[in-house]
Amino acid sequence: MEGPIEIRGLTKVYGGGFKAVDDLNFVVPKNAFMGFLGPNGAGKTTSIKIITNMLSATSGEAIINGINVMSDPKMALADVGAVVETPEFYPYLTPMETLLYLGSLRGMTNTEITNRGRDLLDMVKLTEWKDQRVGKFSKGMKQRLAIAQALLPQPSVIILDEPTSGLDPRGMVEVRDILKELRKIDVSVLMSSHLLNEVQEVCTDVTLINRGKMLRSGSVASLLNEVKAHKIEVRVLSPPALEVTNQLRSFPGVKEINYMSDVVFNVDFEGAEAEQAGLLLQLQGMGLKVVSFKESGLALESLYMSLIMESR
């Protein structure tokens, strides 16, 4: 399979034989929003830095739009916009002045930058701050400006390294709203993250890694179809009798029941939506007055944790 970003056998070995990235292989399909997901220390940032030519690989290849980053980084990255690590800008410049400076480095004309910049500042919700100095900005505002500068030359590929890392809850929501907008334009995105809910909410595709190794890669929808175990939170009107709980444990697909309170319990359940509907009917048939019945936690988290356990 070919795509705008192709990672082939990527490996990074540091002194002492530590493999930060270990034979990594995956493809970002055209116009996909790929979440590069793994815990802190999984090798995400090292991989991103190799792909953007900030680090050299021990072996392997990173191909962007058919061009090898290792052998021709200037051409490979010519059509790439990136935000890697915490963005910093000249504090005495305004957002538009920042875009004019960075755009000129890309060879854009002032007219191009101004016209495009207005739309981008509106997209990242910084229009009302366009005349303020960046030094006064919060971290979240700087991150939004960083995304705007990455989009300025209208690249076909965007690479983001933990774009919501270190932001307060409001800042995270603001940046995620912008990330969702990226899915509507003609661009292919690779975004590293350690936040499962972020990837499941924002991305169309995902590559799961741990300890530098790829665990699984594919569309979010296809990977979620692999999830067998679900945690379902059930809230009832009054505490169930002990015999009801014991009867429920024998229901097909039920693996475990854990009470959170007298009227709230979690059911570890294996089964698709039809089987889950059957579980709800079973609860009601047992005389329980069900107030709410919903999946608790993230399906992607269940898959990810099971893959990590298998890889040990």
C-alpha cells in the first residue's frame, strides 16, 4: 500500500543498544488523519523527529510523497507543514507579523501570506488577537498559531507532535476543534498522541505503538471492530437482589460484574451491539428498572491494552 507518508523498517538505536524505534512500518493513506498512538516513551517523538529530518535514523526509510527524507530532505519536506514539540515565536510580533515572517522564509509573497493568513487566523480563532503581541499569548493560543503557520503554505501533509500536550482543559478543547477542521480539507495528517480519547474522537486511522514497535495499524473503524470486551455501566432505580446478580453472571457474554455503588455496576461483556441489546432486555426481563445503560471507557483503550499485554 502506498500513501503520502510511508515508514519502512524505521529503527533508531542510541548508545548502549537502546532501541527507541524498532523496525517500524506503517502507511498514512491519502487524506487520512492518522493518530500515532502510544504511551510516553513509546518512541513517538523520536519517530516524528526522524520523519521531519530533526534526527537521523539508524536504519530504515521515511518516504513523503514518494521522496526519501534521508536522501533528499529538502524536497521531501517541501510540501509538509509541521508542529514538533512546544512552539515558540518571537514575543514582540503579532500573529499576522509572525505569519508574514515565516511565510517569507517559505518563499511566499506578502499578498499571498496576508490573504491566506486572514483565513487561517479565523480558522484557529485568533482573529480578535491579530494585533496583540504573541508574548502575551497562552500556551494554547501559541499552539493554535503554530497550526496556522503549518497550514500557511497549503501543504499536502501535516505532521503534529502531541498538539494538546500540556494544555489546560479549555485549551485542549479549542485545539481539538481545530484538528477536527483539518479532516474537512485536502490534507493528510500524522499526529502523535498518548491520549486514547483524543485519537478516537479526532482520527480516521491509527497506528498503535509500544516500546518502539508497531502493534497494529489501520482505520479506527476496523480496529474498533476487533474489540471483543466492552465495559458497560448500568444504573438502576433500586439495588438488585443478590440472586439477580448471580443470575446475570451466568448470562452469555458476561465476564465480570463490579458494583460502583448500590445502584451502579459495571459489566465486562463480550459481544457486538446485537448482544448488548440482548443484555439490556435480559436486565429488564429480570425486573430491574434500568435508568441508564452505556459503554464505559474507550473501546480503543480495551484493544490497546490487550495488544500491550500480548506483546510482553
